[in-house]
Amino acid sequence: MTHLAPILETAVSGAALVSGGALAYAVRVPACSWLAPSVCRGAGTRPAIALTFDDGPSESTSALLEILARHRAPASFFQCGANVRRLPGAASEVAAAGHEIGNHSHRHPLLALKSPGFIHRELSAAQDAIEHATGIRPRYFRAPYGARWFGLRAAQQRLGLQGVMWSVLALDWKMQTPAVVSRLLQGATPGAILCLHDGRALKHRPDIGVTLQTVRELVPKLIEQGFHFEKVTDILCPTKN
Ligand SMILES: [Zn+2]
């Protein structure tokens, strides 16, 4: 997720060249489903929060699993196929702990301006890698950098994937822990989907210290406020107990 601003800038100016602001909006605004169906928050019928982690698995994913286990907090991990191939043990550890696994593309490319064939191959390769390592075939997809593009709708449909964006982006790859914690606490409303990172795109041994410390501080605070945690599948269901 590093260097997001310049990458998004390129995507958005590309989009703007094609047909102005409306397209840029469709590419990157979490609540927009024009380019591919997606959700950005849960049902909101109970005090539940979905913790989601992108860009993993990484060498530090087990440390994150330990913190979540301490609080019995289920979460959803949007993994990159290439990271799963590199660290299949970490991917299956996530599955064995009972967390949900989603698709975050194979090599974490910016999908904007790419061909429908390229987009389908990225999603499909990640589905295969995740299924091979964990036995789970994901049902949810989160676009790298949150950028959707033409062809994504068809690719999601062919692979049976529902798009999932977020209601709060943690910015845990560029801000310090206190700022990330306060940002997430502010956005913690019933049904919120919080987006954090247990990796940094395809980087080996990424430093996710801020993410780990954020989760250590955030989870007990949210529990104290009366929230509990649900996987994406559950938070989208209005009638779950
Ligand atoms: Zn990502």
C-alpha cells in the first residue's frame, strides 16, 4: 500500500482523461458500485465491527493471529495469491484459526486501465493459490488500492466473487499508531468494515509494527464500548445472532 497517492493519482488522471470526474468516482469511491458490485459496510443492526486485513500473508501474520486469538476476535484476510504461494503455511494458519479468507488479486496490481483478460487472470490466479494452500475458495474480493475498472464486474461474476470495500481505511502503512487508533475508533459504528494490512503489497518481511500495535490497542477499546467482531460474511447478514 506504500506509494498509494502517486499510483492513485495516475489511475485517476487516466480515468479523468477518458470521461471526467464521474469515472474517477467510480474507480475509487468505496460506496460506488458502478464498475463492479461491492459493499462497504455491514447490516448495522447490531454493534458489530468487521476487522479486515489486506496484502498478506506475511512473515508477521502469526503475530497478528496471536493478538486476535487473545480476544477471540474473528477477522477477514484479503490475501494476495503471490504471497500465499510464498507463505502457504501462514495462509493455512489463518484458515485454521477460523478467520475468513478473501481474494486481493494475485500480484497486487492497480486494475485501472488494465484489460478485462488481465483482470480476470489476476483474480482467478489468486483464487487458485488460496484454494491450493487453504482448501478455501474465497467468496469476497477487495481490489488493490480500492481501484475498480471495466471488466472487474464480469470477472467477479465468473468467479462468484462479491466486492468488499471498507467504511474506514486505517492508513496503517503511513500513519503512526495513535493516529490510526483514533481514526478507527472514530469510524467504529455498527456494521463498520475497517481496513488494515498484515502485509505491504508483495514485499518480503514487511514492517507491520503499526498494524500490530493498533490491533493490540483497538480491540480491547472496542470491546469496552460494547462492540463485538464478525467476519465479512456475518456482518453482511442483517439477522445473524
Ligand atoms: Zn492492498
